Amino acid sequence: MIALLQRDLILAVRAGGGFGLGMAFFLIVVILVPLGIGPDMEILSKVSVGILWVGALLACVLSLDRIFSLDYDDGTLELLLTSPIPLEAVVTVKSFSHWITTGLPLVVISPILGLLLGLQVSDLKWVFISLLLGTPALSVIGAFGAALTVGIRRGGLLLSLLVLPLYVPTLIFGANVARKSLADISNNSALLILTAVTLAAFSILPFASALVLRINLR
Amino acid sequence: MSLWEYANPVKFLNLSDKVLPFFAGFSIIGLAVGLFWGFFFTPDDYRQGSTVKIIYLHVPSALMAINAWFMMLVASVIWLVRRHHVSALAAKAAAPVGVTMTMVALVTGALWGQPMWGTWWAWDPRLTSFLILFLFYLGYIALWSSIDNPDTAADLTSMLCIVGSVFAILSRYAVNFWNQGLHQGASLSLDKEKNVADVFYQPLLFSIFGFVFLFLTLVLIGTRTEIRLRRAEALRLRKNRE
């Protein structure tokens, strides 16, 4: 499993576009929104959490088809199916490596982008924590969508249509954690539910994704 | 004699052929009585005026929008467990009906909200979760139409329906957490005190009855069409081979 993780990470780095593209997209979203809304820092700081979360979500969706489609096309996925590692574990590892290559970089640069949007330094902590806890769920939920559409040519748009509604709970609770701390309200409950959503997604969804992959590889 | 006998397409077609006229008739009677009674023979509400009559379309369509998804969920599980093709096709046929019901509920809600709340749309939990349900329907229908192999399509959409249901329920409670509502609580309740007043309730029941049978009629027609399409496809393939 560790070998598989290493392979996925190396492929993402060497094939190009793994780390960089998602981050660049995130940056562009954060730059474009103030251009659309106007330079008023007060308004921007009010919507900053939403922009960061929605930006991270979109950046994540754009890179989802990379999770399975390349391996599906060159037959690696079929080999993995016959390998001693259960397919559920393969899905988990692949979601995790997707998170490391797209989710984690987004989380790391989010405080800097938060500054651009007029957040106070003291508030950056919660934006960072909420994204750190929420983005793994985005990857594993996205892996389910990627597994569904792996056999479809040009399934990118369909993938977004399928996955984005599934992101609703994560987005609501994640953004809520950060917004509540900005308003100086206790964000304990939102934080707990966000963590619960992520953990539940990671423990249950790989089974559904593996089932779907088996159907697609039939 | 068991219910599963009707998983046989021929038996299903025979049975549905017999019950369809009755279902259609029930639907027409329910809708005609409910809507005419509701629109012309009920008093105006003392605060809402005549806009209260939107209830005869709004409540039944919202009810059926959710029930249609639930029916798809049950049909999907039956398909995955027992591999009855009729079940998968019924789920497929129910989706367009469900999405239409969702649309009707959203549009009538907007038309009702404008005079009552002073706004077409509010980011209220109920309204938002209906919009999300609408997106789930769209994704489900899009997935069906983009896969060629019918069995794979049925399997994948069934899985999407099951996972989607979990997330739909989660979203329903998440939006409650996110915002307090403008929409009132449930209009229908077994508790007499909370229930809508009797003058409005009786025609509403007819209307709901009509909508239920309208849904059943449309789904049966849709399923029969799908079965025949499947048959035509099989015939075409057989001919090509010869």
C-alpha cells in the first residue's frame, strides 16, 4: 500500500500538473472574486471564508478525474484489482494521495490567500484548521464520483454535476467552523460534525467506490 | 403467488396494462375534485387571501418529489439485491417525474413566496434542500443517459441513488444548522391542533391522492416504455446477428 502511495505521488509530481495546477486555480479564483466584487476590504473579509472554501472545492473537483482515469486507460486498475491488496484499500490510498497532491497544498496556501481577502491574522488559524479537516472528505467523496464516471469518455462535466451536490454537508460545516470563529461564537459543534463527516466518509465511502469500480471493470 | 412474480416483464406488462386505466382514472378524479374544490369552493385565508390556494399544487408536488426519490431508492436496492430488470427500469422512469415534481414545488413555492414573504427566493433550509434534491435528480438522470451498457448503467445509478440518499439526508440537516428558516413547519400532521384547517385539508387530501396516482401512472407508463425499448433493442441485435 505504501508502494502504491509512493507510485501515485511520484506520478503526480513527474507527470506535471499534480501539485501546481490545483493551487494555481485556487489562486486565480481568489484573485478573480475581488475583481468581481470590488476592492472593499470590509465586504471581502465578510465573504472571504466562503470564497476560500468554494475555491478549494472547485480546485478539488477539477483534479478528480486524475484519480482513476489514467490508471483505467492503461490497464493499471485491472492489475490492481487482481493484486493482493483489496480494492477498497486501493481506493483509500488513491483518495489519500489525491488529497496530498491537491488538498494539502490548498490548505497550506490558504492563510496567505486569506490575507489577500482581508482576514485578520488571528482568524487565519480557523480557516486553516477547517480546510485541513474538511479537504480529505472532498477527496474521498470525489473518488466515489471519479469511480462512477471512470468508464465515460469526457465525463468531466458529469463528474462535477455528480460530485458537487455531495459536497454540500462538508462545505456547510467547514465554512461554518471558520465563520463562527470570525464572529466570536463557539464553533465546537461545527468542528465536531465536520470531523465526523470526514471520518465517516473515509471509513464508509471507499467500500462504495470499490464496488462501483468493480462494476466498471466488469 | 408472490409479489416477485411481477418482476417478470411479461407479467408486469400484463398487470400494468390492467391497472393503468384505473390509476389514470383515480389521478384525474383526485386532481379534478381536489383542484376544483380547492380553487373555487374554499374560502380565502384571513391573512393570505386567495394565495393560500397554491397549497393544492405546492404541498402534493413537494410530497411526491421526496417520495419519488424514496421510491427510486427502494427500486435501486431491489435491483442490486435481486437483479430484477423491471425494478431498475422503474427507478429510471421515476427520475424525470421526480425532477418535474421538484420543479413544480420550487416554482409554486416562489410564486407563493413573492406575495407572502415579499421575496421569490430565500436561503431557507427547506428551499435550499429542495434545490439540492433537484441537483441530485439532474445528476442521476445525466448518469443514466451517459452510459451505454444498460446493466452497468443500472448498477452505477443504483449506487449513486443509495450514496446520494445518505448525502441528501445529511444535507437536509446540515442546512438546518446553516440557517434558520422562513418556511413554516409541516402543514400536515396527525396532531389536530397543528394540522391545516379542515376547509383546506379535505380538498388537499383529494389533491394529494390525485398526485400520488398521477405519479404512479406516469412511472408505469415510463417503465412500460423502457421495457419495450429494451425489447426492441434485443430484437434489433438478434436481427443483426442473422
